[in-house]
Amino acid sequence: MRILSSLFVYILILVAAARCGVHPPMPDGNVSVARAQQAWRDDWHAIWQVEWHNAPVRGPLVAEVWHADDGRIRIETLEAPTPALNGLILVDDGETRWLYDARHDARHKRLEAESAELARIPLSSDALDAIDWLLLNVDDATVVVSGRDTLESGAAIQLDIVLPSGDRAALWVHDETGLPSRVKLHSAIWGQACFTARSISIPGHLHPGLFTPPN
């Protein structure tokens, strides 16, 4: 009878801990970085809010991004701080990039591989490049797990990063998907910026039509 009573008390303690939102132990920072690097290379879909503190235009830009593990990408501007950026869509099928303005139903401008760097959406393309840069260089950095947050896209681990160059960053790694869900930069290269995923997911299938511009 005493054993059953002790077991009952133990179960009550577990239930109470679960209700109080007790979190699992913090993961190792390098493990979280490796998880983010791999997830960033794979298929994903996210809506990003992009803020550049040193940009010539004020206010956030919001872009929806589909990324395939073979390098294909689609970016659609949903909200922008200036009318010139509203409605811009970039499509890359892995060989050719197209950039066009959906608002005016203008004919898309086709850019071959040798001029692909010209096919960019200001602010959002830069944000993706900055995250690429951080994940490429973080292996040589000092990484410290500083806490756990609940962001708009879900629970995430926060990592504080100091690169050998002295550049600093904070990287939030999404619990569910392993993807970066927020990045803050203080960098000589990129300036000060904050990129936050409003939503983030690993799609079961990316339709090929996402990476084909309209006729």
C-alpha cells in the first residue's frame, strides 16, 4: 500500500511539472547550430519580417519565401515600407532567375545565370544572404546558449554568437523544425538588422509551379 501511495505522489509531481511548463534541458549550442545549418539547406517555407536599421527606407518588409533543397527559391513581397517594393516576385528554378512586378501585370524580366545577381528584391534578398553568411561562418565563432523564447513562429532556443571578426549575432533556432526563426546582427558587413519568421514550416511537398514564372 505504501508503494502505491508513493507511486501516486510521483505521478502527481510529474503532472504538476507538466502543467507548470517545465522545459527539457537546454541543448548544446553547437548541436543547435548544426541543426539550423542543415534545416536551412533543406526544403522550407516561411514568412519573414525584415528590418534593416541602416537601410535608406524606414519600416519592416514582409516577404514569403519558399526554398527547395536543390537551390530553387521563390520570394514574394507581401508588405513593404516603400511602394517601389510592393508586389515584387523573384523566382529561381536553379538555372534562371526571373524578377517581375505582380501589381502591374508587367512582363517578367528574364535574367540568365551570368546576370543573376541583378535579379534581387532589396531587403529580403539581402536578409537571406545575411543568414547564409552567418550560418557559413558560425563554425569558427563562440556560441553560447542564452535561453529559450516563445516567438510568433513557436518555441526556440536563443544562441549568442561572437565571430572571430568581432561581429555579433543572436540566432533563435526553432524547436520544431530546427530552422532559424529570428536573427539579429551587429556586423561591420551587414550593419544592424533583425529578421523574424512570423511563420515557419517544413512542407511535405513543394509544387514545381512555385519555381516557374507565369506566362
